[in-house]
Amino acid sequence: MFVSENADETRKIAAAFAKKLKAGDVVCLDGDLGAGKTVFVSGIVKALGFTGYISSPTFALMNEYAARLPVYHFDVYRIQTEDELLDTGFDEYLFGDGVCIIEWADKISGILPEGRYEVTISKNMQNGDDYREIVIDKKGEPA
């Protein structure tokens, strides 16, 4: 488990994690609204060499970032069913040549590959508004 006391620390944790990523990896992010999922994504994407603006694709469903590895950043918060997502061509990105990062991944757990990373970001308000606990697991084993 990692501890972050601000957004910069969250980005640094994500950047260190990004060093492990390779083409075809899937990173699933879970946490409450405002937990810092998009902040974590920005740390990964910047570490992979993207220099532009990074935002949550809540309304667009997916943002693509041209980095050392292509990054496909999904936010499936508004998806109602796994089939609805598959109808968008999601599986082509999931098994593509880049890194697929999915916010709210628990909503589509039935269509995710076994060998994925699972990142859980939890707020602990007793330790301050910006305090986060970040757990990174590779499905079945610590990352």
C-alpha cells in the first residue's frame, strides 16, 4: 500500500508504477468520486512521455494519448451494461498495442482480462482531505 498526502504525491506513485507497464497491459482503477483516479492516470500518462492536457473522459468514454506507448483512457461510469461497452469496439483497445486504463472498472469486471492491474484509491478523511491510500495489485499477486 502507498500513502499520498496530495495530488503531486499521487502522480509520483503513478509515475513509478508506469515504469512496469508494457503494450497490452490493462490498468483498472476503482475509488469513490473525487478519490484521485484521473490524477493517478495523469501520472502514468506523463511518465510515458505525453506532454499535453489530461482529462477524465466521463462524457467522451475514451481519451487517447500518444505517448511512448499509446494510452487508451476509459471512464465507464456512465456505461449501463458490459454489452453496451463492447458495442463501442472497446475490445479492440483492450487487446490493442497500448496501455488500456479504465476508471470505474468494477462496473465491467466480467469482460476484463485475467492478467490485469487493479488499483484502488481510498480517501481517509481522518488524516486530511487530500490523504489517499493506494493499493496496486496484479490480478492475484501484489504488483
